[in-house]
Amino acid sequence: MYTLIYDFETSGLNQYHADIIEIGCRCVETDEYFTTLIKPLSNKPVSSKIIEITGITNKLLKNQGINAKDAYIQFFDFIKKYYDIDNNVILLAHNGRAFDDIFLRRIHRYLQGEELLDYDIMVENIHFIDTLLLARYLYPERGYHSMNSMCGMFNITNNAAHRAMGDVDALTKIWKEMVKILHNKKQEISGLNLRYITHC
């Protein structure tokens, strides 16, 4: 089994219309990672609000971002490398079900539209875990379960918040703490399926 933790930085908060402008992904088991800045697929400039939040400017994307199609292929190839070794691959994101997983499905549909169908079976069989939902289950007494809140709870410093790899690395540490709790609760949750499967 391979666990891949991923995060998208986007040009806006609308999951169905915003562009992905940065991808970060790390494999927990190997510590190998993939990250890239991406030129917006729509060619629309990034808003001043997003620039303020992420520090990702239009100039930075122009100079260092790669073509969206190339970025999507490289990202899916990174995942597929592990899927080809072991079909039991888990993708983790914080608030994934409501945000990142939707963007991932959009990537998949875009690649299908480009007649790149090599990822169809992989995406069909990947397991998705939303660590926000898991945090709400494990720590129901807490009022907040955001990344920032979880980092504070576990004494984790995110030196690059709202950048893809900064959030991925922070979530990797959060996940490792959650795994300890899950092991301690093993008997209690033996009948509970904490994973949800989405079919893109």
C-alpha cells in the first residue's frame, strides 16, 4: 500500500471554475515528492486576493509555471508509478472531498478529453481519505479542524502555509499523528470504514 498526500493551490475557491496553479504531492512510504507551478489553463490572471494568500504571482507563474496539460500528466504519472507497483493506493487531502478531490476529477476529465485514457483504471480504483472528516471523527470535542488548528494541536510548524508542498508536508506530519490515534482506537473502530471511495 502507498499513501500519497497531495494539495492544490488554485486561482480561486470555486472548485468547478478556478484553475490549479500549483501541485504538491508526497509519498509517505518513500518520501519522494512531486511539485510544480502551473500556468492557468484558462489563461486568466490570478486575483490579488489569491496572490496575497499564497504569494504566487502572475509573474511567477509566467516565469516558472509549466503548461497545464504537461503538469497534469506529470502528476498523474507520479501517482501511477506507485499504482503500477501496488494497486492499493490512497490519496489524502485536507478538505479533499469538498475541494482537492473535485479538482483531481477535473484533471482526469480534461485528460480524457485529450484522449489520454491510460489513467482511467487507476483513478477508478484509488481510495480517497479526507483528513478533515477524519479529524472531526477523531477529535469531536474540538471546535475547529482546519489545517492550522491541527498543526497547533500537534505542535507542527508550517513554514510555507498556502503553498502546495508546505501544506503537504504539514499534513504528512498530521497524518502520522492521526495514524497513532487510529492504532490506539483499532478495537473501537474495527467496524467503521474510515475510507470513502470516489469514482471519477
